[in-house]
Amino acid sequence: MEKTIRITLLPSKKKEKYLKDAQKKVRELANILIPYKKHVKTGMEFHHLVYKRFRYLGLHSQLQENVQRKVYGAKKVKKFRTLPLEFNFPRSGKIAKTRKDNPVLVVSPLKKRIAFPICRDGGWRRLKEYTIKGWEAHSCRIFQQKRKRKRKAKDRKRSSKVNYGWVAHLNIRKELPPPQEVEGTIGVDVGRKVFAAVTLNHPSFPLLERYMGKDIAWKQHQLAKRRRKLQSYRDKGSKKARRALKKLRMKERKYNKTRCEQIAHEIVDWAVTTRSAIVIENIEGIRSKWKKEKTKRRGKQSKNLLRELNNWPYGFFLSFLTSLAYQHHIPVVKVDPHYTSQTCSRCGHTSKSSRVSRGLYRCVACGIELNSDRNASRNIGLKGFSFLALPFFSSWSSFYPFPREKKNNFLVSVVEERSTSSSGSMSGKFFLPPG
């Protein structure tokens, strides 16, 4: 398990000059190595070709190897403008303390080690908390970053220089125990309008279903309208609109990131309390698929769909949910999403005509009518039972045991459904059974 923590460095002018010289040599080495990639086929051949040839630059051996690996992996880069300084612990760096018990980051960019004081801010406090829990620093990257300072109007006019600071991204690792044994599944259907439709299927808990993240699509729509309006004013030469667009640039990304983390925490809390596995559909590559469809379909609707997919935070949500679940020893299962929205979660019949609209599913075989996202999340949870080799169980069955059959490579129930409202909102509460 890996995590990244950002800490702020406080180097003196002399040490800052030392870092800039090292960055300059790293950039110079990277640009020199680009033509040598044409003469080799593997990374090992590339290392043997260039390592001894450029030792005269005076870089630390491990730092030079990291630059070579970076250059060989960048296939389409013609010129590097900036590169971070990468160090591995304990070969070329470590976290230490001075005699006065002040934290420092010790690295060796140019063969001799130098200690850089660490600012005791929130990043350093988080690092201390993880260190107490057993996490160990494995590597770090050092680079310059713009500092945000609130200046008065007079100071803005006088100085136009950009203020930079040095930061380090620490990579910390910890070996986690294997996931715990589970008794049920939590099916998660991810969509654009309803970001996550969640269904708990457990033999000891009542049926729990929820919609999560409806506000993400609404927020994206509102920001898109605001951006179009400001863009029209900016095209007419408005400086005020230009400043407003700059502030709006990162607002949507930060909002999506915060909401994805909140939804992931809620799902993992359910999984820990109910001893359930998280089952989510694997829809990687959907953007490239719709880019191909865009060439076939031309029009405003195709452009709007592609824009929504580009702003859809599915990748960040999946990575954060997986990381958080592994920390709590909860398994995460990725299943094939094919036919989950067309298959009936009660009788198992698959038909494209059963999907009446985006939010309504009406089975042509058994006549059940429910929300389409709810039906898909149930099917995803059922797929998790066959994948985890758990005894099949349906929380929405009216009695148990019941006959079952296998369709589309996952088990489905063929009995009547417990009465649940298909048009109303899903219940946001869950409780432990008596006893």
C-alpha cells in the first residue's frame, strides 16, 4: 500500500542555489539522452549505453538512473523543460532530526548529502501520524511550486515577480494484511447523472439502497453555464471576466474530488460495519470508446456527452475507493458491466427493450418496474457473489431458500421481490438487526 504526502522545505539561499544547479544538470542530462533511445530496444541496453558516458556531470548514481528511466519511458517527448529531483530511501535520502530535534530531509543530488529543514505544517503532522501507524518513507521528489500569497493592491503594482517555494512529495509504504472474510456484497453502479447507486445484499441485514452524488452532475452543469457566460464577456475584452475564469478553473476539480472522497468513505463505512465486499463495474476505456463514436455521430449532443465524460471523476473515485477499502481490509471486486442495465435483477431475463428510459426499467418477462440504476447495482452485487464464491442470497427475496438459475455468467433469483418503492428516493439509514 502506498501514499503520497506533501511537505514544505525551508532551504537557505546557499542550499537553494545548490538545488537549482542540480535541477539544471538533471534537465541537461535528460535532453542529451533523448537521441540515444533510437539505438536500443530495451531499458537495460539503454542503461549500459549511457550510464558511464555521462558520469562526468557529477550527479548521484541513483539520481542519474532515475533520469535515465524517466527519459526511456517518455516516448513522445522531444525536450524536457523541468524535471523533479527523485531520491530513493535510504540510498540517496532519509528523514532525520538535528541536535535540537528539528526535522530535516537529507538528500544527495551531487554526491554529497545536504539537510533541508522541514516546515512543521499540516503535511509534517500527517507524516508523523502515519509513521506512528507503521508507515515508512520509501522515496521522494523535490521540485519548485508557486506560493499563494495575499498581497495588497499597491504591492501587486510594484512587484511582478512570481514567488516560488520548494516542496517534496514523500512516498510512504506499508504492508497491509489480507482482506477479511466477507458475508455479503455492496453493488456500486457508477453513472453520470446519479454518480453512485449503492445496494447492500447481506443475509443478516435488511435491504439498503441509496443514490449518491446527484449533486456532482448538477454542479458541473451550473459551472459550465457560468463558464460559457464568462467566456462570452472575455471575448469582448472584459478583464474582470478573465480573472473570474481563472478562479473558476480549479473549482470544479476540487468539488469533484471532495465529493468522491465523501462517497467513498460512506461506502467503506458500510462495508466495515456489515462485513461486505465492494463490487464495482469496470468501465475503464469508456472515453476512448466514445471518442471513436464521435467520428460517427456529429452534432451538439455528441459534443456534450464527450465533455461530460471528460469531466467525469470515475478514475479518481475508483482509485480512492480501492485505497481506502484496502486500508480497512475490505476486498474490492471489479466486474464486467455488460448487460447489467438490461438484465432483470429478479427473473434474469435480458432484453434491450426493458430499458424504457434512463431512469426507468420495466422487465418485459416478469413485469417488475424499478429504477434502472437500482436494477444495475443489484446485478453488479449479484455478480460479486459468484466471483467471491459466496453462498447465493438475495435481500429482496420474499422467502428463502428459493430456486435459482445462471444467466449471463452470474446467478439471479427467480422469486417475487420484497416491496420497495421504485420511484421514491432510497433510504439513507441502515441499522443492525436485533440481537
